[in-house]
Amino acid sequence: MLFHARWQREPLLWMQTMYEVIGELDRVCPQLPRGMQHLGRSVCHAVGEAIGAPAMARTDREMWTEPLAPYDPLWNGHAVAYIDGVMDAIAQWRSTSGRRSRNFKLRDFDDWLRATGRYAPV
């Protein structure tokens, strides 16, 4: 959906989608190594920076009535890049076995922003 964020501006559709995505991540995160168990929160933060409050609707009911943030290609691009990296990391983790798979780590969204030079708070 992030690829269509410029044109898809219906908050209810974003809330429903994020509700399902975060619900699925909450279900599978306990099976992930400790260094990846933040994925639900990190994906929520990434999408939240791109579309605004409706991304947080699963965890905060006050967000249900909030409008989408204005489209910002920079933050939308950050969210797409982070989620692409998450998908790649999950694929790598699945192909890793034994001790290496238990020690697998992935930066959370904020750390990833800093490490890639995309954003660093002042």
C-alpha cells in the first residue's frame, strides 16, 4: 500500500490494513530471535511516519479519528526501504540455522534511520 500512498488516502483502509499487519507480526514475533522481536513496533513506526496516526490505530484507539498525514515522498520512501529490509532480513533468518539464527538481529526503525544517515535527531 505504501507504493500507492500518494493516491490511497482513505484512513479506514490504512487502519484496517495496519490492524491486520501488526496483528500478524504480534502473532509471529515471539517466534523470532530476541534481536528481531521489535518488528511489530518498528513496522508500525515506519508506516506511521509515512501516513500518520492511522498506522497506530491497533495500539491506540485515539488514533481512530485522526486524519492521514499529508503525503511526504521522503518519509514514504524511508518506510518502503525499511520494510523491504525487514522482508530481506526475515528471508535471511529463515535460511540460517542453529546458533546463528538465534543471534540474528535487525535494527529497529529509529536505529536504522540513524545508521543509514536518513535521519538523526538533533
